[in-house]
Amino acid sequence: MTSGLAGLSLPTDWQWWPLKRATLSLNRGSAPDYVDGGDVWAVGQAVNQPDGLAWHRARFHSAGGDPTRLKGHLRPHDILINSTGRGTLGRVGFFTGTPDRRAAMADGHVTRVRVRPEVLHPRFAYYYLCSEPFQHYIYSALVVGATNQIELVGERLSAAPIALPPIQEQRRIASFLDAELAGIGRTTEARVNQLKLLREREFATIASILGGTDVPGQRRSTGWRWLPTVPSAWTIGPVYAYFDVLLGKMLNAERAAGRYPRPYLRNANVHWYRISAADLAEMSFLPDERIRYQIRKGDLLVCEGGAGVAEAAVWDGRLEECYYQKSLHRVRARRNVPVEWLMYWLRLAKEVGVFASEGNVATIPHLTGEQLRECRIPIPPDGRVRIAELAKEIGCLFDLMSALSSANSLLGERRQSLVTAAVTGQIDVTTARGAHV
């Protein structure tokens, strides 16, 4: 017997056991000797993903002998727990076998848990270790270290409490969760596929409007494989001919604590088609800088670097006074071409890899002011009409995508709450759909 997780009470016929008492072994794997095409799959933390073991991420180890003698050798029904690094530590996987029947081993960053099947059902154990209370317990009681250099302590994990119903009840719970979560997974996958189709529709719509596919008559070549032609009457010119582009103000400690604090946007605030102003930081802008760096309603903000490079959105003027940091370009129209036209062009160009191929993808890609100004874009005579049509279509698509994403988030919450309720005895699964012995 052992004390349980704080705040949880179990049904009267359940018990708290230390995990080590219900397991045959509980230990880290070993450091692989990586080779191409070896005889043993090496399962690291990158392989152990939330939706299962991602074998395309795995590498091979050269065993040079009997693989079953390897520390961390895996058998079907072994449980895997990522054991180092914030963000991945605590992630739980379930091993059923390799794609090609080769042997497998856990590496030194993964803990292998092998249960005593007569007292602990492996699928029940897997779900319990995945449950929200136990995941919280991992971070509150089982790790050492600071920032990202954290590590799961094996001795503490061995002594961790696990809720133990009778073995027949464990089988019913595992069967129930297998069935219910499979259904949730199918629904989630269907919605993910719907989202993919909607995104394809988004880019097809942008390409059609930007390419003027509805305009009859002759066409001219653009030189771009991803938007090969536009109507002959259209112009193709550099961004600087139609827009002013200006990088924002550099942030430093002195300016952050200066005499004239003002709210400003940074790249974390700018996403495709929308700007979040919920968590604006402040920086000092001197009176003569305010004219240069103040944004106006209708300005386009474009991310200069990072994972969101080239993401762009139009400022709606929700704040009377707001500025922007050096991580953003401000684009302001000089001629009768709406900034939204450039925004949609950037959206399509980013999707087809224009900035990834031109940027420094080995570190962080950047879209410098010079690069942005030199970009050549097609210019139609009826840009405002086309933008109005495109904005309406994209708005409808984004409403649908937002609804699907929200629905999937709710399914994720449902999945977690169902697992937690089942493995802590909060629901009776004996008559629930999907439960059987």
C-alpha cells in the first residue's frame, strides 16, 4: 500500500500501489551506436509522439549480438516515457512492435516500463500514466533540474502511486478507452482532413484571383512556376513601386524602460490575416520617433523573421496609438493598390516555399526590407474589386476552419477527461459503450 495522488479518492475495491511493485522492470534504455540500416530500431523521444510511435523519425543501432540482451530492449506491451527536456518529458507511448519485425530498443532518454500482467494490465497502465493527474504529478514530484534541462528521476518514478482496481476491472477500462478513443481519433482525423481541404481551397482561390484566371484574352509569363501567367494587360513590378516599406524600432533595455512608454506590436502579435493585441508590450518612443513608427489603420504589418516569416495582417486601428518593433515591416500604400493585394501574394508565396528557399533555413529565415521591396508582384487594374471578392471568400473559409479547429480542441479535452475519469474510478465503464472483458 502507498499514499495516492493528492485530491483523488478511489472506489472502495481499488488500491494505491507504488509503481515498482506492479512492474517487472522500470529503467532507461541505453545510448545507441547509430548506423544506417542496422539490425535494431532505436526509439528516442522524437519517435514517441502524442499520436503514437513515429517510426519515420527512428534511427538504427548496431547490436553486434543478441538484441534481447540490450538494456532497453522492447517487447510488445512495453510502455515508453520520455524522460528529459521540458515539452517532451512525460510523454507516454505504447510499443506493439516495429514496422518490419526488427528488434527495437529504447535509448537513454526514454524510460521503459514493463508491467506484471497478472496485477497490472498494460493498456490500463498506459492510460493511467497518460492521465492528467499523473502528468501533473510527474512535473510536481518526479523531476529535477531547471528551465529546459529537466530530467525524470527513475527512483521517484518507481515509488510513484498508481491506482490499481481489480484486474478484471482494469481490462474493462482499457477496452472501454480503446474503443472510445479510437472513435475520437477517427473523428479528429476526419476533421484534420477537412481542414487540409479547406486550406487547399484557400490557396487555390488566392492563386485564381492573383492570377486573373477569370480574365479572357492573352496572357503573359511571370517567370514563377507557382503563378506562371497573368493577363497581358496587367503590370508586373517591384513592391517598392507601389508601397513604402519600413522596418520597426530596435528594442533594448534602455528603450524598454525609457520616459515615453507606448504599446508596440512584435512578430508574435502578427498572424495571417489577423493581429492579436491582447498582450502588447511597451517601449519608449521619443516624440520625433512617433511619426516614423506609429502605425495607422490600413497599414500592413509583415513578419521579418522566425517561424512566421512573411506572415502579414492589416492593422484595424483598434488602438488610438500603437507602434511596432524591428521584427516587423510596416507596408503603406503609395499608389492605388491595396495593401491586402500584397498580403495575399505573400500568403501564396510563403505556401509554395519562396521564402524558405531564399531564407537561411539552417537557422532562422528572414525577409529583409530590401528583399521585400524587390519582390515583383502582378498588379491588376481592378485590385480593389478583386480584394473585396477574395476577402469575402477567405473570410468564409477561415470561419469554417476556426469552427473545425475549435471542435477538435474540444475533442482533445473530451479525450483527456475521459481517460482521467476512467482510470481513477470516476465513471463506471461496466455498461458503457465499448467495454467488454
